[in-house]
Amino acid sequence: MALFKDILHSDESLLKNELALDYSFLPKILPHREQQQRYIAAIIKPLLNERNGKNLFVYGAPGIGKTAAMRFVLNELAEETEEIYTIYINCWQKNTTFKIIVDICEQLGYKFTHNKRTEELFEIIKNMANKKAVVFAFDEVDKLEEVDFLYSILEDIYKKSIILVTNDKEWLNDLDDRVKSRLLAETLEFKPYSLFETKDVLRQRMEYAFFPGVLDDDAFELIANKTAEVQDIRTGLHLMREAANIAESKSARKITLEHAQEALSKLDEFTIKKSTDLTEEEQKILDIIKKNSEKKIGDLYLLYKELGGELVYKSFQRKIDKLERNRFISVAKTTGGKDGNTSIVKYANTAKKLTEF
């Protein structure tokens, strides 16, 4: 049996740059987000004139370029001037005031954070930051456990812009009043890419990732159409990578429609978010739904409270909305009947998890 006769050699691959299929990859040009980038730049621009900048709340569904657009602007700013610090924090990874303060210190170049209290470290930040200006970009702010650091920045850093990014457009409404009144943030919504725009974004990544002619046109069309349907660029990146893996496993030197279809057939087994990406409270709510699928939202809330849940009903509804957006559950609204208008919540029990990009 010639098991290895037709297989690609170990030094051969259909991919010339697999990193280009990571969602975190930042291309040299970011297509179809020029308007949003200009808006973010305008928020920061007063800092270039040695004035205080504005603050911005950015929201929109997952996988539509919010983080990439913000990082693109920050990179441009860093190339433009050395008189403005650019601080980027992922609040999923750093979700407490202390963790964020330590990270800011390190990004400012101060490494001696060990055995120092939060207050001491913030004094160091204040002394360093107030010699220049600072753009603070906080991504996935809905994952924060506390926002004390925002109050401190707003009060004690003289020239700054604060950019807050989230999938949850209601997050700003729930922000502590003492912070919100000082923040006075403008808002910027990112809307999903159109089919035309989706193709442009994926084509650009395809050109970075694959050797010329590797991905057949009909395979690309299938992937792009599915990506536009689910409105999440991460889906397209996953499908291109999966189709490439399938083609290579079959010793093919091109990714055909058949390979793309096979990759697509596996997609229904996945959701965009992993359950491990959920907060403890969101996971608790999801577990309740899993054990009590197809119940009314009001009944689920009562069960949640019986198990010690502390969210008010409005916040509980927002968690339900988030779980639905990320396809962990489905929500069917009913009207009329003896119970009037209500929502029936169903656990998406076929859902498995998609690997992080």
C-alpha cells in the first residue's frame, strides 16, 4: 500500500501564511471600515493639538471589524507621533481594576509592579501619562467585573481619549452614573458587512493566506455567501482554513467546491462563541436553560432567582439576548393566548464550539 505516494510533502502546503486566517490578523488596508476609522480618528484628533480628546462607545455584533478598525487607527497614531501613548486592553483577559492597572503600567514601560498596591501603581501611571497624552482603548468591556479604573482615568489623566468597545449596546446604560456623567461618550455603531463587502474582506484574506489559484472561485463563493448569511467574518476565515485542511488531507493541490462543501457541512455543529467565553453568570443562566428548555423567560428568571441569582429582570433579559445572538439558545416570541405576550427560550442542544480565531 503506497500510503504516502500522493500526499503533499512535509514542506508543502496550500497556505503561504496561515496567520492571515486568524481573526486577530491586521491587514495593511482594512476594507469597508474607512468611515468608522475616520470617526475614531476624529475622536482622538484634539490630542494632536494638545487638547483633551473625546470619548467613544463602539458597539456592534461580533465579527464585523470593530476591534480591527480600532487597532488600525491606534497603529496609524503610533506611527504619526510619539507624543501620545496608545494603550489597548482586552477586558476579557484583564477584567479587574488591578489587572488593568498593571497592564497599563507595563505598556507605559514601567515593569516594577510586583508587591505594589493598585493606588501606588495608578500614581505611577498618572505621573507618566500626564507628561504626554493617552488613548485608552478597552475592548470587550462587557466582560469587566469593575470599572473603578475608568473613574480614576477620567478624574486624574488630563489629556486623554477613552474608547470602549463591546457587542452589547446596552452596556453603557448600565454603567455607574458617576462614571457615565464624566465619560460623556459619543457612540459609534458597526453594522454587519453586506455580501459585496464580505467578499472583499474574505478575498483580501484569501490573497494573504493562499498561493495564487489555490482556492477555486466556486469554493470561495460558497464560503462568502455563508459568511454573509451569518454576518460574521470569523465564519469565513474558519471555513477557508477548514477547507484547506480537508484539501491537504486528501493530497489535493487546489481547494475545490467539494472541499468547501465538506467544511460547510461541519459548520452546523458549531457556534461562533465557545461556552468557556461566557462569564460565570452567563454560564449559570445557560445551564438553567439547558435543564429547562422551551420554558417562558419569566419562569426561567424565577428559577434563576431561586438558585441565588442577583440580576434584576432587565439585566437577565439582556443576558438572554446575548446568548441568543451567539446561538447558544433560540427565543420565540408569542403573542395573545392566556399568558399574553411572552418569550419561549429553547436551548440549542446541537451546538458544539468553534475554535477561537
